[in-house]
Amino acid sequence: MPSGVVNIIIACLNFVTTISGAYAALKLSIYGIAYMQKNPQKIQEAKDGMVNVAIGLAVCISSLSISQWLQGNLKF
């Protein structure tokens, strides 16, 4: 695989990880505000949303780390 293609893929993964991190921070702040409400239904929705954000962020970060590991081991 040419190194130019690999560099483009890595740049795309870095971009997606950056955008997903910013989006996760925004969503966590919105869910944090909803968590402070007195309505039990809103609190439960906020908890569920926080779990979903954490799972999505873990998937993005793990895909980036796997690609970096593959890049290091395959000498691209």
C-alpha cells in the first residue's frame, strides 16, 4: 500500500477523532445540565445519554489506537 494512501487514512482518522471528541464534550455538557434537573425522567435520559457518549468515544479512540498500532507493526 503506498504511503500516501496510508497518510490520508491516518489524517481522516485523526480528523474524525477530533470531531468526535468535541461532539462528545458538547453532548456530555448538555447531559450534565439535564442531569441536574429535578425531573426523574430527565435524569434517567441523561444517564443513558452519558453512557452512549462514553461508548461512542471509546469506539473512536480504540479505532485510532488500533490503526496506530497497525501502522507501527507493519512499518507503513
